[in-house]
Amino acid sequence: MTTKFEITDEDQNKINEWLIKLHPRIMELSKKFYVDTNRLTPEEFSTLTNNNKIPYYGAIGGGLTYSFLPSYVDISISVREILTGEVLHL
């Protein structure tokens, strides 16, 4: 038996809105991690973040962790952003 976990369009919209709200904090933490610790130059960081428009999570990405917790009634879904540690419960 195969179980398929899916994110609905409505939930994806909630995730996108949540990430927009977190964006300034994500970028601040990302810059502290990469630039302030000399892992990247400011120019490299600017290039990798498309002039500070998109977060940079490293070469393979992975900035979000999705958790699906099935129960008898429903499936509880949560999304965690790795830099801020913020969790969105859907």
C-alpha cells in the first residue's frame, strides 16, 4: 500500500504568504550566517540571492521541512523554515 501526502493549492498559498512575511528575517539571518562569518563576500551573497530578493539555502536548497502526521481523522501538516525555526501549522 502506498500513501500519498499532498499540499493543496490553498495550503500552498498559505505557505507562500507566510514565507513573504518571513522574508526580511530570513534574509537577515542568511546574511549573518554567510557574510558576517566570511563564508561569502557581500558580492557573492548578492549574486546568490538575486540582489537580496530570494533566500539562499546552500547548493541543494532545502530551506523548508514538511511534516505530515496522519491520524484516524485527518492529516496534520506543518512546515518549518530552517533559518528562523518558525513553524506554520496548516
